[in-house]
Amino acid sequence: MNTSTNNNIAVSVRDLEKKFGDFTAVNRISFEVKKGQIFGFLGPNGAGKSTTIRMLCGILVPTSGKGNVGGFDINSEQESIKQNIGYMSQKFSLYEDLTVEENIDFYSGIYKVPKQYRKEREERIIKMAGIEQFRSSLTATLSGGWKQRLALGCAIIHEPKIVFLDEPTSGVDPIARKNFWKLIKEMAAAGVTVFVTTHYMDEAENCDVLALIYRGVIIASGAPVDLKTRFMKEEVLRITVAHPEDWIEQVSGLGAVKEAALFGSALHAIVTDVPQAKALIVKLFQKELIQSYSIEKIQPTLEDVFVSLIESYDAAGGGGESKKS
């Protein structure tokens, strides 16, 4: 990977590794992020997402490997990276005893925004975040969703071309999450590169490209629709039945069924043979005198894909190189 000859690449990583003692948190991962993309880093808690983002933001020094963020080397130019990116952590440090305006003014100073531009930038951030009515309110009085918008505004007050968002919607309600993603899409449409980590599968559908990370290894990457077609070898059956949670173990134990998991008010069964699996599920319900149920083949969700890939990775002993798109 030679990013110096490709002006369209915002972030590049090659064989990036981070160890803490004997524990490998990030295991020789490689990927590229194009300018203006929404790049999603998807995985369960503890998979290595936050460790990776901290290395890219110049907060952690890699154990080995190479990386470049906005033209700066992650091993030797950490301070330059920090001044040229936006970073919003899971617990972004807003000051609760300051007003909305005071927080924005404070971060404009931290990011060294020239004084002659501060007022204009601050007004633009307040408008973008839709927090005009709260400008004089103490930050402590805001709901989680409004704090989140304010935190994003503070992270981009210096108008960076690359923004890193680490689990930005964790702990907020679905409406606030939807509104936040609207802001992310608007930034990307304006040419900002957005690198976002999440464990919410529905949010991941908003990304242009995804990298699925598990136990420190990228096990698949590509556009959401590509992941659901290229990496999902099995079929998925949606099973609607009363008390679906009571059937997970029995359905999972049937032949031709690799995995069954609860999805809302239904079960999703990952199967290797649709007719055989259907017949076995029908036989199970008949045996248990269940009359009201439905079984239909559906397009796999990203969560189905992730479950399947994790199972395959674990079955193979968790070895091998990380997959690349």
C-alpha cells in the first residue's frame, strides 16, 4: 500500500498491531478509507475498535505496523494528526458546568481556531447541531441526544477533513441516533471523511464501506450490500412463532441449521439447506402441537452475516490472515 501516490486516500493502515503485554488487542489489520467516505468499523465490545481508533488519532502508539491519517504518519506525527482531525470518544469530555456556547468557545480555543473566525464558526456549529434554543443552557441540563450533537459540534469546530467517532450513539434513544446519523451524512456529503465505530448493526447500513472486526482481526470488509451477498454462503429463514426465545436452543439443534438467534419478535435461522431446514422446523412444531407459525426465506441482515462469519472464524480456530476487500 503506497498512499503517497494516491491523493484520494484519507486513511491507510498496513499490518497494524497493538499488544498489551501478552494480549493482542489489534492483530495486523490492513485497510484504506477514501476521502469523503463514511467508513464503519463494526464489531462487538472488546473486538479492538476503540484501540484501533486511538492509534489512528495519535493517542496510542502501535506495537508494529504502519498507518497514515490525512498525510501524517501515525508512528511519528501524532501531534500533527491531533490538530488536523476531529475526534469524538465514547465519553466526550463536555464541561457540564459550562453553557453550550461556553463549551463551543472552549474547544475553539483548544483547536486553535483563529479568533477572527471563532464567532462565525460557533454560530455555524450551533445551527448545524440544531441547538439554537439551548445556546445559553448549562450543558448538564441537556438530554443525551442534545449533548451528543454538542459533542460533535465541538469535535469539528476547527473544520477537519477527517472525523473519528468512537461509538458516538451509545446510550441514546433511537430518534436521537437517527438525527445524529443525519448529521454524519451531511458532513460526508460536504466532503468530510467519517470513520465511525459502532456495534449497532442497523446503523452500519448507513456506511459506504464496513470493516467487520472480531478478536482484533478484520474478518470481512466491503459495502453493506456486498457483505450480504459475497460473504454469506448460507440462507436465512425468518421464523415467526409465539415466545420465540423458547425455541432458540431446539431450532439451533436441528440438522441443516447452523445458528438460530432472536431478532425482535422472531427467530432468524442460518441454514445450509432451506427445504431440509424448513421440513425439520415444521416437524418440530408439529411434534410440540404448535399450529400458529410462519417460516419464510429472507435476505440476510448484517447481523446474520456477522454471526455467520464469527462462527466460521471460531470453527477454524480463529487463525488465518484478516480478509481484505
